[in-house]
Amino acid sequence: MFLRVLHFYKASLPESQGGVEQFIYQLARGSAQQGVEVDVLSLNSGKLNETRRFENYTIHQVHRDFEIASTAVSVRAIAKFTSLARMADLIHFHFPWPFADFVHFVTAASKPTILTYHSDIVRQQALLKIYRPLMNRFLGDVDSIVATSQNYLESSEALARFREKTSVIPIGLDPSTYPVPESSVTARWLEELGNRFFLFVGVLRYYKGLHLLIEANRGVDYPLVIVGAGPVEAELRRHAADACLTRTRFLGALPDVDKVALFNLSYAVVFPSHLRSEAFGISLLEGAMFGKPMISSEIGTGTSYINSHQETGLVVAPGDPDALREAMQYLYDNPAGAAEMGRQAYSRYLRYFTAGQMVDRYIHLYREVITKRQS
């Protein structure tokens, strides 16, 4: 049967880069390849509303009016959501974004709904006390909830009361959506960085644990490449300078083709996120997709589903620079073992994390929820 799905989130590719945005892109693109008509409604900082095709689905963007406690708000989004929801067979929400809860109730859209639960609310604990009644009402009202890993479902207090209607579908990636670097690009980075460096890729935020990684590298100064920009970048650069890390390179935000070249050249991927705000770890999964051994922390989320300790890499205690240092030393001193972990990481990616598997499971869930609502 024909199926039209509306995704609603505060941001989307290509304007905004982030884990949720990448997930929506992979799912929207893959669903459209299977005949689903996909609309994505998101906000932007521009003053003009815009509707356009992006690859094989449609993006609708409306002006973001303001932001409070990391929650983007748009008055225009309410009317646009109402219009698009009227045409949709199913609405797909992405949590957390409290404004979406409000829009869901104020528009009283009667369509079947699912929600992908990307993360607990970790930092704004004071505001969470105020928001919790609306959050629980919203989670209780949607037809189905999806957690991105069994680890997160089992460790999330917020999801515990909704476990009966929560399923697990891991995020998946399609390697064909990543550019293939020309040999000149790879050669340029090889000349500049070599090929025995640890790599971090991501937005430089408080929960990424990069201050711990810098401290772990103090005194040993392993080659470390940090790709990305973000609110704590200046602080991290000062920290690295204070630690006299002459072989730590901050490259800022880079085009995807350069990131792919760096993944291919890297010795191992290090992902030191130490707080539950890191619910999955798209760039960690990219490391597995590129066949790299990984280092991550045990925070009870999807990172430890991607990176299986002593199989695909090493999983250490969160917030522990000494443990990070020991893991880096082990991989650096054991190239044969590191290479085998990289092979296992790629095998695990193929078993559990391809975009095709993810898309098939979501489309099945879409149809199941619609059928149940109609019965």
C-alpha cells in the first residue's frame, strides 16, 4: 500500500550536521528508495520558508523564532505541521525536542505516530522537573516508541514506564551515501598526518569527553586528530596547549570527503563520551563501517552496542583518563590485535548496522502501527 511519512525535528541535513540529522537522512532516503513518500519538517535560522527536494525526499523548513534551554521554537511550524500532517499516513517524531510535544497536542493531529527516542534529557535537570509531566503525556500518547539500542532501553528511567510499547531498532548507515575521496585528497592528508593517528570526529560538546582524552594523552602525546567544531573548541585547544601535546591536531569542521579520507587513514577511532547525552554515537558507527578498532566508554548506551569490548575495540570506565591512556597504549603497541579488532568491527557493522536493515524494520513498524490504529 502507498505510504506517506512525515518526520518532524528541529534540524535536518544538509543545513545542519548532527547524529539525529544523519539518522533522519539515512532513514528518509532509504524509505524513499522503497517507495515511501517522505516529508521532513525542520527549522532554520533564515527568514524564508522553503520547500525543496533533497535527493529522493522533500524537506520543508520554517523560520526558527528563538531557542530556550536548547529547545528551538517556531510559530510558523505549527501551521506547517498541521498542513503536512493532514497529508501524511504516519508522523515520525524524534525525541528529545519539547516543542514537538507541544505541537503534537496543540494541533491534535489524529494520525498514527511513532517516536524515535534518541536520548534522555541529561543536562537540564531543573527544567526536566517542570517538563516531565508533558514529556510523560507525550510518550504515553504516541502509538509506538523506538530505542536505538537494547542498552539504552534497559538503562533509561524515562523509558521504563513505556517498555511495553517500546521496540529496539539500531541506527544503520549506507556506505554509498559517503563520498569516495580522490587519490590526491588521501595523499595530501597522508603527507600531512601519516597513518598511525587516533581519530575523533564529532561536534565538540561538553559530553564528548574530549577534555578527558586530552588529559589521557598528557605525557605520552600519541598522534591525535580531532575533526569537528563546537562550543567547547577554544577551551579544548587551550587544554591541549597546556598539556604540551605537539601531535594533537584540531582540524575544525571538514567536508565529508576529507572525513572519509581521514577515517580510511586512521589507526583507530577514539570516542571518549562520558555522559548519557551520547545515546548512540554515529561517528563511532562510522568507525566500525570503515573497519577501524575503537575506544569508547561504558555509559550504558548504544556506544557499547556498537563497540563490543575486546572484540571490536576497548570499552573503558567513563571519566577516567588513565583508562583511556591504557587503551590507547594497548592498541598502539599491538598493531596485529588492533587490525583484527578493526576487521571484527566491520563484521559487526554488517550484521547489525546497515541502513537496509534499519529501513526494513522501520517500514514494517510503520505498517504495523497504521494497521493497528485502523483495526
